[in-house]
Amino acid sequence: MGKTVLIVKNITHEGPGLLETALFERGIACNSVDLAAGELFPDPRQFNAVIVLGGPQSANDETPAMQLQLRQIDRVLHEEIPYLGICLGMQTLVKAGGGNVVNCQIKEIGFNDREGNIYRLELTPSGKEDPLFDGLDNNFPVFQLHGETVELASSGMELLATGKCCRNQAVRVGNNAYGLQCHFEMTDRMFSEWIGIDSDLKRLDRITLIKQFENLRKEYTATGLKLMNNFLTLAGLA
């Protein structure tokens, strides 16, 4: 039987993007569910890896859909199923693993902070040794779109990368569950959709955002594909 990856969308327009590209290039099947369309988070034990994407919800929500998501991610951790969470998918991972999700002191939106500096991830000593970042520089530019952040549990979680404004940017929970606060999966088409839909992005200048993406696109795309392929390798899906 072929190997299959579960992709969970928390909001319809935040799709897998570059992640889907990497899966296609490797010939790996994926099953996508859209929680915003009323679909349910399936039993993760049916899949070889799980990827949970971003969305406007909070991991602290008491809705049935969020409570089910947290239970299924707890099952992922218990069964040691390879997991990759992006933005909200990182926050639900940390919440399910015993950490906390709290408001950011300053929202991180777009490619640049309020002072005009590019958002960058800086690998910790643990991150430099982790296979998820194999072949990448010790710091690289990222796109941010979040108003909440995580507080790691006292045990079982390893901080892999930090940021200037929001410290906890990448984490490993257990042996093979990863979370990234930033977005590295965007394609041109996705970005064009996001800046016309997301309320925080709509407050920024559209032309400036497009220019910033153009300036970083080559490095951004290479980083995203490398991260995804590294995850697929460590998940045993190469």
C-alpha cells in the first residue's frame, strides 16, 4: 500500500502550496480535509504523516472542531506519527503537547516588522543540529501572519528557532513532531489571494507587499521546498 500524508486546512484559502509541490515531485499521495467546510479531522493513525496548516482560529477555542483537532494531535504524539504544523498548526501542536498559547505582545504581519526589518528565523544550537533544517543557513527570511504565540512545556519540547519580535518560532515536540510559527508554503497564487482576503494584510499596502515578495521569492521558495523535503525524509517518506 502506498504512503499517504494527511493535510488539514483550518481555513479554505490557506492551502498546502509549496508543500503540495514537494509531495507531487516525490509521488506521495495526500488526503486533504477542510475544517472550515465542516469536514472532520480524521483518525491520524490512517496516515504516514500529518500536516496541519494555519487559520484564524485559536488553539484556545472551545469549539467542537478545535477540541477534536487537539485530541487528534494528542493521538499523533502518542502514536509518534510524523507531524508538521504551520502557524495555527504549530500552536495546536504545542497546546496538545502541554504548552500554552497566548497573545503576542506585537502581531507579526507580512515580510517586514514595524521598523522595516525583514522577519528572519535564527536557528538555536538544537535547530542547527536538527534534520528539519539540514542544508539551510542558520537564519533565513520568512513570512508572518499571526497574533498569538506559544509558551513551551517544561519538558518534551525543544526550541529550534527564534525571532526578534516573537521569540518561539520553531519547535520540536517529542521525536518527530514539528511546528513552525511562520509561513513557508506560499506560492504566487496563494499570496495574491491572501492579500485580498486577510484583514490584517488588507491594512498593508498591496503594491509594497508584492514588491517585498518579489525581492525574496527565490530564497523563500527554495527554503520552503527544502524544509518540506527535509520533513518528508525524516518522516520516512523519501
